[in-house]
Amino acid sequence: MTSILKRNRIKDTVSFILGILLLGFLIQFAGSLKGDRLVFPGVPEILKAFFRMLGRPETYRLILTSMKHLIQSLAVASVIGIFVGILEGYSDLVRSLLKPFMIFLRSIPMIVMVVIIMVLTKYTRVPIIATTLFLIPLISEAVCEGYRNLDPNLIDVYRLNGSFSMYVMTHVHLPLMAGYLKQAYISSVGMGLKLVVSTEYLVQTRNSLGKAVYSSSYFNEYEEIYAYALIMIALVLIVSWIPALITKVFRRKA
């Protein structure tokens, strides 16, 4: 069993590396096809800009700002999403009542949502509020599906020992829904970072990755734009281990 898991991990790693090489090839091919090395710089130029950025202290200040926005958004979206998801799973009436609102959040164009929030609040709050609103449906839907797929026999066991409470939710429901939560957070991390950087770009948040991307595009430094993309990919990969850690914690409690 262990050897099979190791082989699967090796295959996943090799496939991931091949995917990176394929992406680099496509960028090179697009540059050759378009004949514009300004918009499609070569992979060596992108990697050179990437490592140059990693050596700058200000790059980590940009990362810190955007990651702070992401973590705050995920925290608020998690609290609201888990609460709403459990209510939706518990009651068909609540699910039907909130369904139009969730469809609205999933389908509204991001630019429209950002503009509305910009009018209603300070620009510094826009990345957090906008990202939170877009992530709530992702988390609540996963929690709702997890709640509805709980083993009825296990639910009957806790009912024999008392009514629903916060203790029951954290020690019974959430551990049993750990798989659904893990998948929701994996999706939320990648989506959340893209939303955070996009909103930072739109509202020109100071000392952020979004502002840095805007500055690079303004001065036609496209190799830096691709390098920032690599940095964001690396951040998503690093942060993605958190769902696995949360899942292990919940499984220990179960």
C-alpha cells in the first residue's frame, strides 16, 4: 500500500513538472507565432526576472499584503460559509431561501461587484470584502453537500446523547465533512488569491501584488508580469497544505 502511494506521488510530481515545461513551451511558441517578444518574452527572461524579484525585500512586502488579504477573506468566508452551509443542509426551506442569493454571488461579474463595493466602502477594504463574498458560496455549498451526505446512523447516535450544539458541530459534523471541506479550501485558496490580486489591481492597493502587476503592465515589463504569476502559483502551492492539515485535525477529533 505504501509503495503504491509513493508511486502515485512520483507520478503526480513528474506530471506537474511536465506541465510546467509544457507551459513554458506554449509561452515560447506564442512569442514565436506572434513575433512579439515584448508581450511574450522568452522563458529565460521570465526566470531571470523571477529570481531577481525573490532577491528583493519589497517583493516579500507585496506578498505579505496580498496573503494577509487572502487569509482574512478565507477566515471570514469560512465562518459564514460553514454556518450557512449547515443551515442549508439542515433545512430545505433555508436552502431554497438562500439559493437566489448564492446564485447571485456565483454569477455576478467580479468587476461589477468590485465597483459596487468601491462605492459603499473604503478602497482598502475592497479586496477583503469582494473576495469573501465570492468565496462564501464555494464553502457553503461544500458544507451543505457534506451535511446532507452524513451517515444517518451516526447522527442518531449523537441525538441520543443530547441536542445539537457547538460542541457537536465541531466534534461530530465538521470531522465527518472533512473531505468536503478540504476540497472546498483547495478551490478557495487558488480562486481567493486570484480574486485578491485582481481587486488589488482594480483599486490600486498600495504595497500589494495587484499594484505591482499594474505597474509592470504600465511600463510594459511583461517578463515581470509572468514572474509575478509564477510567484502566485508558488504561493497557492504553499498555502494548499493547510486544507490537508485541517483535515488531519478533524479526523483526529472524529
